[in-house]
Amino acid sequence: MEHRVFCVKLQKELPGLDEPPFDTDLGQKIYENVSLEAWKGWTEFCKMLLNEYRLNPARKEDQEAIVKQMEQYFFGGGATAPVEYVPPTH
């Protein structure tokens, strides 16, 4: 059966992730409250953060910065794009 959640980001019931993205309390919270659609939005946002801030996911302090942004993105006031960031125009 499909895992469905009431998505905290998109404010509607949607298909959720197949499993928690991490083996942590935050991973479980995301699994229970974030839709697959919102997670895909986060992964795109995260790529932008990595590029703009030149973060290295292998570095512990960069991982912590990413996790902090992720918590803000889903459960805080929303993550903020870097001040210098200009979204691509299509």
C-alpha cells in the first residue's frame, strides 16, 4: 500500500517517501510529514545551496549546515536562498 502523508510543505495529502531518508529522528519526521513531491523540491533546493555556498557533503560542518537548512525548509519558516542567488530563468 502507498505511504501517504499530510505534507507540511505543500499543505495537502500526497504520496510520501518509501522510507525515511536518514536513520535519525529528523529522517523519521520527514518520512511522516513530507511528501515525495516536496522532497524532490528540497533536493533541487539543496543542489542550489551546495553550488552557491560551495558546500561539501563529505565535511561534517557542511552536513550540519545542510541539515539545518533542511529543518528550516520543511519545519521552520522555510529555508532562505543565498542573498546572491538568482533563480534561473527558463
